[in-house]
Amino acid sequence: MPSFDLQDAGVRELNAYLHSDGSADQAVTVEHPGGKHNVAAGAMHDTRVDIHGHVGYYCAGMNDRALVTVHGNAGPGLAENMMGGEVRVRGNASQYCGATAHGGLLVVEGDAAARCGISMKGVNIVVGGSIGHMSAFMAQSGILVVCGDAGDSLGDSIYEARIYVRGRVSGLGADCIEKELGEGHAAELGALLERAGMDPDPSGFRRYGSARQLYNFRIDNVSAY
């Protein structure tokens, strides 16, 4: 099992290995990350990466197919622009985790700070705790599940992403409304919660999405642009 101790090895050495064909189908251990930035960024192959400790900015950014687990907390930009695979944080995540992400599954077992899932483009995000303000801003597609509370301006200028929240929502952003939670939505939510390793019971969640009033410019809505 390849192992990298970031007290001795550099982040570039680790990432170069994760970009190489040699990392395919391997299990990689990362010790003493010490809050370093860009850890496991751009992992390209079906690699299992276990990071034991806290990480800084942009951990697992642009992840393609790897399964990355952070056994600690993550700084801003976690899994930014990820394309696939799975990224999991056992602790909390800072701002804009999952921003612009196109695919895969991002799981934060604790809380996520402001702007979680902004401009998400197909990723599925499950947060076991609460999220901060302006989350899912301009979210285009994908699913954001929040098992705790959501901050103000949730889903501002949202497109076709779907949001499920079990706790309290401080306020909805422009063009974001509460919608009916149908049987199909409950099944979708339950399956995603089960995949994330959380309580798969969808009861108590509420669904939010786009009112579709900002798709085209209308002078009546000028104050909302």
C-alpha cells in the first residue's frame, strides 16, 4: 500500500503519483497533512485515498474517479470542480465545498460553511450537519441534501438542481421556492442518504427548487436580477 507522509514528502509528489497510471486500483495512505493545500487534487484513477488529518484549500479538487476520505476537517474549496468519484470528509468543511462540481458524490459528515454547492453542475452533495448562507447559488443540476439547517439565501438564482433540507431554512434566495416532496423525490432522497451512509428515512425533509421566473429577462423582475 503506497503511503505518503507529508511531513517528509511534498504535496506535488503525492499528486503526481495520483495522476500517474501506477495509482490505478491502489489504496494510498496520506499521513500528517498538516492543513496543507491542494492535497489529492486532480486524482485521475480508481484510487482509494485515505488522508489522516486536516487539510487546507482545494483538497480533492477536480477529482475524477478516486475515492478520497479525509479523516479530519477540510478548508475552503473542497472537491471544487470534481468530475466523478467520491469525496468524503469525516469532520467539517469550510466555504464553497463542491463549487462548480460536475459529477460524483461529495459527503460532509459534519457541517459545511457558506456557499456550499455554488454553481453545482451535476454533483450530488450530502451534508450530515448544517450549511451556511448562499448555498446552492446558481446551482444548475444535481442534488444537495442537508440533514441539519440551512443558512440565508438558500438556492439563490437556482436553475434545475434539487435541494432537500431536514432542518430549518433561514431564508430562500431569489427564485427559489419550496416544492412538493412526491414519492419519486422521497425514493431519490432515501437512496442518496443510504449511499452516503446516513439515515435513509426521507421523512421530515422538505424539497426546494427553482420557480423558473428568472430564466428570461422580464422588466417586472428587474429588482431580482
